[in-house]
Amino acid sequence: MPYFGLIVLVVWVAALIDVIVAEEYRVRHLPKVVWVLIVILLPLVGSIIWFLVGRPEGVAGSPPARTTGFPEYERPEYKAAIAAREDAEFRRRARERAQEQRRRAEEKNGSAGNDESEGD
């Protein structure tokens, strides 16, 4: 039993170093900061709990896929819209719709202008 304190110290230091160098996204069950606090405040019990429950399993994998930071750009509808925008048929129909809208707007503005001038 004379070496129990030394064993606890070694396990505690090993657990603390392991928590600190563990990658945030791989730590299990609690945020990494909480694990650091648990290991610091409960040296033996916290270290054992870290090694049994919180430590990442297996070999280090690749980090999760990075996103743009804008969830609306990750949606499938957005990607379909981008693909459609590149489609020649879509562009042709869009031009036709735009020309039709311009024609209607000119007709509406032209007839509205005539109505106003008749009132004078």
C-alpha cells in the first residue's frame, strides 16, 4: 500500500494528458471541458471513469466532413437548384419567362400611363 498514492498520481496524470490531447469531436458522452473538470476534481474515480466511459474508441479517424457553415447550402434542394441552373433547357425556359414578364410589365405600364393621361 505504500505506493498507492504514486499509482493514483500516475493514473491521474495519464488520464489528464489523455483528456487534453483527445480530439473534441471524438470524446464520448460529455464535452471535453467537463471531462477535464471531472478528472481534475475526482483524481482516481474521474480517471477511471474517463478511461472506461469517455475515452475515444479505436484508432483516430478522419474528422467529420466540413460544411460550409450555412446549412441552407447543404440541403439537397439547393444542390438540385444549382444543377438545374446549369441545365441549358432550364436557362432557355427562364429566359422565355423573363421576356414574357417584361412584356406584361410594359403592357401594364403602357396602359396605366394612358389611363392617367386621359384623366387630365
